[in-house]
Amino acid sequence: MKDQSFPEIRSTCPYCGVGCGVRLRADGNGGLDVRGDPDHPANFGKLCSKGSALGETVGLDGRLLSPRIHGRDASWDEALELVADRFRDTVARHGPDSVAFYVSGQLLTEDYYVANKLMKGYVGSANIDTNSRLCMASSVAGHKRAFGTDTVPGTYEDLEEADLVVLVGSNLAWCHPVLHQRILAAREARGTRLVVIDPRRTASCDGADMHLGLAAGSDAALFNGLLSAIDAAGAIDDDFSAHITGMQDAIAAAALDDDAATGLTRAQLDAFYKLWIGSRRVVTVYSQGVNQSTSGTDKVNAIVNCHLATGRIGLPGTGPFSVTGQPNAMGGREVGGLANTLACHLDLENPDHRAAVHQFWDSPVIADTPGKKAVDMFRAVGDGRIRALWIIHTNPAVTMPDADAVRDAIAGCDFVVVSDITAQTDTARLAHVLLPATAWGEKDGTVTNSDRTISRQRTALPAPGDTRPDWDIIAEIGRRMGHAAAFDYASPAEIFREYAALSGVAGTLGRDFDISGKAELGDSGYKTMAPFRWPFTQGRQGGRFFADGQFYHDGGKGRMIPVRHRAPGSTPTADTPFRLNTGRIRDQWHTMTRTALSPRLSAHLAEPYLEIHPTDAARLHISPADLVHLHSPHGRAILRARLTDAVQPGDVFAPMHWTGETAPAARIDALVAPLTDPVSGQPESKASVVSVARFDPA
Ligand code: SF4
């Protein structure tokens, strides 16, 4: 019998970008009972394995409960004064670009807003980037090229109203499980067709109508082939074309590509093209398999081009749909928490937008050039151009490509601050100052999920020890750096009201990210705020984007972008003949800080592994469960072999969750090449080259 004496609190899950609603009830012993929120529009009560196990992950084992300086406990006053002093001093001596913040899609919107304001408006640098750079930066860049803003046109209901759902580079069944369940339910109810495009045969292929196991990195060749087929079939939407520029150039570029580069048969290609063209309502969902590529932005635009050419956008059941990995990757985009963006979908490189934000903040300065994106940021840390670094709720010593070099760069940095819920991460161990933050369940604020629904995360447990919310820590540093009035926040509600008011400025500059109606919310209104999806302002009837032919580029037209297929940046050699694909597993999240606390989640796949095709394994004398040794030009790892024809010959796959703390020999991102997309700066985490050999400990 549940203890009903504690109130039930409505909040959201802290894992993936589906953003499921949860109902939390303290059990009186420091734990939480968790169930799906039947009224939340993302999940209507459903939860996946990770969300269901949340109650098992809120214990205080391993928590960082007080500030630390060089490993000793310290007072907040001493730690904050040291951080503010070192950042102020570094800026004074070496300029604003000598400091940086590296933040996370785990942050709440209010945390993100304050960090972004401090760096761009008060330090005067745009050196704030996020681990979301590793997740969806190519989608951001592709949206801006096509639409004029980073606007996701789709909604979850579109997935249920589509005739055809295409998953590209997205193992939705494991990485966004509740969304996948919604698609399967629609398939059952109305016969939605489902196609999976992925080099690997993943769990998402179960129940799909078609799996196209294309060659790694060949997505642009496939969607250029589709665009050529659309053109040849006379399936261009002539009425919608009046709202689009660049169509003929995009079609001409597509015609130069050969879809044979996909490695698919003519029959497979023609069947897919026929199904896509013959389905009026098509949603193309894409994720890290598209984004994490040296041609990620071009791949995004190759997909978007097909939707623009056929007018399959903005109408119910249609559109390209990038799903975000993290719980608040979208909120980070909305507050401008990337090195090349401004708050409320305004542009850092637009002087009018900069001036408007500068005036609104009444700040001493506004950053006027893009800051360093993640990979470049850690290069600058490594060569001493960045001398003071604040890392917030992320573990780059494990998760960045070329992770050993990143770990060494952090270790060599003059001054490193880490805010986290635990000191037991590879990155936290390198910090000079550790700041203890409140965790999910103890925090209060908002997040935005993949379909632009803004929801509240609410406090259900007291803050343990000396932990403090991130917005409070960051604002305190802002005050101690000399900006008392600008960072005089008493609550997340106050920050949200300021942010909502700034969105009204964005509205006057033609952005539909205008939630300024929420700026009037009192504390009680913020406390009870129900989930809502933007836009809800005039001119976007029903919250739909682009079906009216109105885009955000000058002149109001959307753009088709001419793109060409490019092979991945790393080329297999005789020494490194395999392509390494990395990704998530069903029951772990990121570097397992929270999910490893649940025995039932850890039981799913208990140790790191390498998927390798049986023919490759036979050639290398590798048997099931053998240990195998991987080398790349950047690092090495030892993993357990899993022989499976789910991967293609010549490809191998390894999960990315294990760390120096949990499996020191299996830090897979140490092998990943630090190659990035030239437009988005997103690293290519799915096509590095490695050697594989049976590991003989003797
Ligand atoms: Fe949490 Fe995502 Fe699972 Fe929903 S689908 S319960 S948001 S991990």
C-alpha cells in the first residue's frame, strides 16, 4: 500500500527528448514512487524501462553533498569566491575568450538561460557550448538553412496521423521508446507503414515494413535519389513550389549523385521511392545517425528537400522531424545555449538581434562573434587559449570524440570547475573546484521536448546536504563577478518570467517563439503551469509551421539546399579496416550516473560489448564472448564480442555508456575521430575506423 500522506507531484522524466510526464510521490524514506502521467501529452501515462525505474535512482549513494576545492570540503562562500575571482581575473588578463562554459541538455531551461546570459552578456564571449552539440547541432544548422530558423515543424500527433513513417539513423525503439510505442499503436489502429533506414538492423526494425541497411554515411545519396525520383515521377508540388527557392539547383545537384553509393539494390531503392512518393502523409524522423556525421547538415537538408519539394510539411501527418536525444536539448536551443545562437531563436550574427538582446538585458556587452563549438573548445583548452573552464552536468572526458586527448586537455587546464550531482565521474576527478548541484526530483524549472512542448520539472524531494540548484549557483557567480542587479534572481519562476518577456522581443523581430503571455504568470501560476506547445501566437493557426508557405528567410520563402553525398571523413585502411558505429542501449543513459543505480536496468546488458558480423569474426578467429581489442589512430578499448548479422560485414557497433569509472578499458569515444561537420560543428561519432583483433591477455 502506497503512503498517500505525501502529495503527488507532476513532473517530467529526465532522460530522453520524448519528455514524458511523470507523477511523483515521496515515500517518506528518501525515495520516490514514480508512475506515468496520464494527462501529459507526450506519453498519456506510458513510461519506458528507464522512466519506470526512476524511483530506484534517487538514493544518496555517491552524491556530492558539499563544495570541494582541490579535494577538500569547503564552504559555499569560499568555493564561489574562488570561482568568481579566477574567472574575473582570467578575463581581465587574457580577454573574454580565455574562459568557457561547457554545459548540458540535462540543464533546465532556467539554468541554461542564466548561464547563457552570464557568458554572452556579461563575460562578453560566446564560449558557451553544450553536449547537445554532439546530438543535434546538424539538425539546428539544417533547419536554419531551409527555414531561416531552427524550428522543428512536426508534432507527436503527426506520427500518428501519417500514412508512412520513415526512421532514418534512429533506433527509436531503444532511444525514444514511448514515441516508438505511439507509432506502433497507430500502425495497429490505422495501418501506418513503417520504414527503417539504418546500416544496423536494430530493435526498431521489429515490425517494420521495410529495413534499408544502407552503407554507413550514405543517407544523402539515398534522399538525393528520392528527390530525383520525385522529379521524374512529376510529384513536385507546383503550388507549394511558389514558396520555395533553390529547387532547380537542388534537383540538379541530386541528379549528379548515384544512389548506388547506398549499397542498396535497385529493387530496394525503387520500392522505397515508390512507397514514399505514393504516400501523401509522410513523416521522416531522423536522429543521431543523420546528425553525427561530417556531412550531417547536408544529410538533414537532403531529407528536408524532399518534404519541401512535395509540400509534405506542416500539414497533419507530414514533415521532416528531428527528435532530440536529451530531456532539454530543445530548451537549450530555445535559450540560445549554443556557441553560435542567441536566446529565443534570435541570431548571434544578426546585428539587430544582438542589439535587441543587449538592450533587453541592459548588459555591459554582447558577444558579437560565435564562440568555440565543443570539439574546438576542448582543442582550445588543450593548447592554452582557454584557461578557465566550467563544466556543468556533463562528462566530456568520456563522451567527447578523441576522449583521451580531451581528458588530457582538461587535466592540463589552469582552472576547472565542475558542477554535478556526483564527484565520481572521469571529468569531476579533474576539477579544481567541485560544486554540488541538486538532482532530478530535487530541481524546479522547465524543459522542452522534441515537439516543442514546454513542461515543468518539479521538486518532490528536499535538496540533500549543501546542494543548490544550478540557476542559483550560476547567478551567484554572476553577482560575485560584479553584476548584482542582473543576476538578482530569487526563484526559477522569476527567471522564466524574464525569459518569456525576452521572447516577446523575439516576436517583434518576426520570430514565432513568443511565449511572452507567460511573462505575466505569478509564482502560483508558474507552480501550476500545465504543459504547452509553442507557437500559440497569431498567424500560426493550430500551432502548425510552414504549410502556409511562410518561412523565416528574408522574403518569407523556404530554401531547398543543393547537397551532394560525401563519404565519411575517415577512410578504412589496411591497418584500420572496420567502421565503428557508436550509440545507446535501451536501459542506460549517457555515462550511467543515474541508470547504473538501478539493478534491473543494469541487468539488461550488463557489460560493454562489440557487435561484429559472424563472417568477420570467423576470419579473425573470434568466438562469441571472446574479448576483442580495438585500436584506432586515437585510442584503444577492450570489449566482449557479440557475433550478430545485425551489423554488416566491415562494420562494428559499440555502446557509448561505459566510463573510466565503470569499465576503464571500454571508453569507446576514446577511439572516435574528432572530425566535425563544417557547418554544424557536430562530430562524426558513427563512422570512425578501427582495427579489431581477438584479445589475448597473455
Ligand atoms: Fe523517459 Fe524517454 Fe522513456 Fe519517456 S521514453 S520514460 S522520456 S526515457
